[in-house]
Amino acid sequence: MTTKRTAIRRALKANITPLALQTYVRARDLLDNHDIERWEERGGRRREYLDAADALDVMLGRKPWQTSIMDCVGEEAAPDYVTPTNDWQGARDFLTALEEAASR
């Protein structure tokens, strides 16, 4: 038997700690001001950026299969390849909350 289920929008579950905010600021700085497309041995800072983005996701309780918070930077809507299980909107909500906290 099939059921019709409606998703319920819930408030963010994770508390944005000072460490999470610091990690976001570091990841955002790397994204905005440094070469994150090249690995360190070629003069870039890709590993440092990926480590910061992963640490931020872990701190805020994101699962490995969910969209990374840093993947939402500069995006207003979910890309076509994102499925509902990736929780793109949840990542976008975290990004908005982090940006608000960082601007204080």
C-alpha cells in the first residue's frame, strides 16, 4: 500500500558554535581568495579547502550523502543533478545562518 507523505519544514537542528563559524570563515576565505582547483603540490590550496568544508559539514551534522554547505555558495537554486535525498535546501539554510552569524 502506498502512502502520501508531506515533508515538514523544521528549524535547523544544529547549533552554530564559534568553532563552526570559524571553520566556515576559513573555508569561505579559501573559496573566495585562493586557488582551490589545484592541489598543494601544484601551488594550490585544494586539500585545505576540502578539509575545511568537510569539517564544517561534520560539525553541523550533515551526512556524507547530503549536499555540502560550501556547495551552495553562489547558488540560488538547486542544480539539476540534486535529488531530494541530497537535502540541498537544508544546506542552503545552514549557509544563510552562517553568513548571518559571520556578518555580526
